[in-house]
Amino acid sequence: MRPAEHGGHDRDREGQGGIPDGLLIGILAFLLGMTLLVWSATGLAGLFAHGAWPTAVTFSRTPVAMRHLIGEPHDLHGAWPDTPAAELSGYGLFWGLFIGQLMVLVVLTVFVMGTVARWRAGRVKRRFDKAARAAASGHRPGLNTPPPAPHPQSYAPQPPEVHEVPVPRSEPAPEPAGDPAGRDPSAADRVGAGLAGVGAIGTGAIGAGAMGAGAVGADPVGTDPVGGSWERIRVAPEEGRRAAATQAVRDAEGPAVVVTSNPLIWQDTKDARAKLGPVLLYDPGHLCDTPARLHWSPTAGCEDRPTAAARATALLAPVRPTARLDQALVETAETLLRSYLHAAAVDGRTIRHVHRWTQGNQIQDAVRTLRTSPKAAPGSAGELEAALTAHPERRDIAQELTARALSALVTVNVREACTPNRSDALALDSFVNEGGTLYVVGDSIEDPRTHPGAMPLLTALVSSVVERGRRMAERSSSGRLDPPLTFVLDDVAAVAPVPQLPELLAGGGDRGLPTLALLRSREQGRARWPHHELPA
């Protein structure tokens, strides 16, 4: 019978996990600091009392002296037996200097920590102020200021990419504002009307960007919720993407998932969204100025083998090679990572164990877990062993690929963000039903195949929410979510390139999963999803 069945599961995990790195480093630093303080206090006390540094008071002998002083704090000569008693001071002067040095060290530490914290806060504030000034002035440093023409083609550098191509829809095209029939325009058109000058490509009506200022005034922000039958891609500079994302988030009547690299979008919309439901923020890079951050582990739900497979695919999406010749390599990497996630989930281990396995350490623990655990999927141990023993060169490259996908776990903030608690798990599971909003904020990375950062973790979280929404839609009687779960994906190709984006754009609205994807260029989308034809 396994230890977990006798209530010893936690003790077994602690024995396997070992001492955390941070705790071990802290203990070593504390012991080294105490040793230095005892040595310097002994020498300085002798120097002040007799005018010379005591004989044989060396740093190498200090640990032995500390051990003696713990039991006999008054016997200074016994702690330093090789030093003449006449050269040592009394224990009062020694302990006074020791405590004084300790107090000075504590004060200096607090001062340095406060100075660093103020500097970091000032740097973040200056960055936000600079972005706010750039947004207010209508341009960003390093970019040419676009002409303020109301036509959608004004921001696009090339004529072929600035016009809208309508796609056949099941409903008639929306009427201009003030239509006698009283029919409200769709939310996608409303977003386009509020962003004159932003190049739009998608399935909305082509007249939204050309309706003019009168249409914007007649259709105030927040009048109508985001509709359930629009999917589109928008190509725009940063200011245009921010305005489009902010408008779409405010217009979403139901739950929403917001992906962005711009913390200002979270700052501008979080208060309004908090009135509709809970607001969750997954920010492993600490880009937003708040302590209330969501904790989520990539192993969550991986007891189910298909979930583990989908999670592995999402984690590897930012780093996987795109060439067809590397398909076998990618499949091996997915098998390894899927097996690691499944083994960690069925045995109650953390993402740290998965990270250790991806680096090639203690992999036999994963094999043993898949072979002996009654919760493991049949044949999972054999798949992992086959991937580890066949084709050594392919295995090594695949192992390196999985290690690169989780390389951000060496950072303390990212590792903490992947250590969930029960309240976070419940909040993430219920935010869709409660009409909440999930913000996923991360750095914009143009070349994640070499340095992905936290992009794989962000991609995996968004992908899991997409799958949850799809399953909820399938279980509903109408086959769609009502109210819809809106996805606002700002700079999605450089923050969280979810594998399901082509599927969402093709038919997400029919399931109640309307999607707005904001890109810097069409080429960026083709580079991230080379084997899928995004709507053009």
C-alpha cells in the first residue's frame, strides 16, 4: 500500500523535494554573517581594551569559538584557548560590540531594501507616466505620428493590408447609427467605430471605421455588450491596440479573458470590470502594481491524460520548431512533457518536480510513479520509457526543448506564481460562471524560441481557459455560452500564442466565444501560426 494511503503522503513529498534553495541560501548567509560578527567583535574588543588585536583570533577558528560561546557566553577565554587571557577583553565589551554591529547591520539592510524598493517603484511610475504621455500626445517615441484621418487606411503602411474583407455571415450587415428600425450595431462594429484609423481585417462590417465622428457620438462606450458572432484580427500600433482592447473589455457583458503586454489596459478597465464580477490577474513577471495576483500551476487538471496532452502542447507552443521535418522531434517533446505533467499530477507533486525532470534529473521518479500509481493512465509509463530510450539524439534535443519551455521557473516570481493555493483554484474555476475577468499580463517577446521567459506559462493558462469554455459550451443546451466568454487578445503573438487561436477566429462566436486578436502585423501572425490560415 502506498504511503499516501496511510496519511504519509506529505512526509513522502517532503523527503523527495528536499530543502528549498532559498531557505538553504538564507541559512548559509545567516551562519556566515554570525561568524563574521563574532570574529570582528572579539578582535575589536581586544583592540579597544588593550590596544592590539588579540593573538590567534582568526576567522578560521571562529566557528569553534561560537560553539563554545553558545554554552558558556561568559567564558571568552575558553572560546579562544590559544589566546592569552590578558589580550582578551571582558565579556561585557565583547557582547556589547557584537549587539551593536548586529543592530547597525539590520539598519543598513532595511535602508538598502527601502532604497531599492523606492527606486523600482519610481522606475515603474516613470514608465507608466511616459506611456500615458505618449498615449495622450497620440504617438510613441520612435514611431512616426500617423495622420489623424478618419479612414481605416490611415495607419496602415501598405495599401493591401488596410482594407476590410467581408466574409459571408448569417445575419445582414448592420445599419448606420440612427437606423429607423432601431437595430443596434454589433459590438465589433462599435469597437471599429471608436478606433478610426486602425487597420481592421476580419468578419465585421466594413463600414465601422468610416462611420465618422457622428457614429461614435451616437454610440457611447458601453451602450451595448459584445456580441456573440464576431471574430476578427486587428493590425495596429500600440496605441491603437490599447484603445481597441480597452473598448472591447468595457463592452463585454459577460466573462472576459484579456491577454496583454500593456499594464495600462488592466489599470484602465479593472475597476469597471470589478462591478460585474471577480477580477483575476495572472502576472508572473510582476508588471502590474498590485499584490493581488493569481497563482496557477501548469499541473492543474493533468490527472486527466488528454488535459495533460493539451497542456504540454500549449507549453511547447512558443518554443517548438515550425519546420515539418521537426515533427517527430516535437512529438517526442510533447510525449516527455505530457508524461511529466501527468506523473506530477497523479502523485500530488509540484511544477518544481516537472522542472527538475525536464532538466534530466531524477526522471526515474516519473517513470516509477506512472508505473505504480493506480491513478496513472494505462500505458503512460511505457510511452515515457520508449521516448527516453529510443533515438538518443532526438531524445536529447526534445529534452532540451522541454527544459527551455519551463526555463522561467528559475525566477523566484515565476516560481511563486506557479505555486497555487485552494482559493486561487476555486476563483479560476468559477470566474466564468460569475461573470468575472481574467487578465493575463506578460512581457512582449519577439523571439521566444531562444528565451521564452514566462510565455509558455501564459499560453498554457489561456489555452486551458479556452478548453474550459469550449467544454461548457458543448454541455449547454444551445451549444454556446450565454452570456458569451469574450477573448480580448492584445499582442497575442508576442505574449501568449495560444494554439487554438485559428479555431477561435474561425468559429468561436458560434460557441459563445467571441475573439478579438490584436497584432502588430500580419507577418507576425503568420510567423506564430505558420500552418494555419488566419482570417484575412
